[in-house]
Amino acid sequence: MPQPLKVTLGIDLQDGFADDTVVVKVKENEVFQKEHINTSMLLGFATTFKTEVRQGRVSVKVEIPTKNIKRTIMLEILNDVYLGISVVNSIIDYIISDEPFGYL
């Protein structure tokens, strides 16, 4: 049986970050960890990164220890996908897109 294809998972940290530490794990593997993340109020954007994943069901765990919050997001990935992460009222929120996010 052939292996599932690898596709891109792009993750943008968007609104609600203020001098935060963020850890992101994909399938329990840490793919991102950074301190002092801040949202640009003008753009609604803090930072972005990409990782490769195999097609299929993928768990994305987002932890923000500076706010003492975390969330696990389950995705069914068939093609490149982009995940926008924001903090709204002390809750991790997200949006999914087939295209990279644009910021003006």
C-alpha cells in the first residue's frame, strides 16, 4: 500500500497575541516554539510558519503557557491547508483556508 502524500500545513498566528510564548505540536511532535509573540494591530498578524504532513487525519495542539490556555484541533488534510490561530476572549480560535492568508 502506498504511503500518503506529504502536503503543506501553513500556520499563521493572527490576532490576540501580546508578548506570548506559543508551542505548536503536530501529531505530538513539536514543530514550533517561540517566545515574545506579538500581534501587529495594523495587520492582525503575529508570525507564520509551515510544516509538511502526510495526508489524512492530523492533530494540531496549540499551547500558550503565558495565557494558560491550549487547544487541540483535528484536521482531515488532503491538500495544502492553512490554519489561522487567534486568541479571542482567552480562548484559542481558528480558521481554515485552502489558500495562504493575505495581510494588507
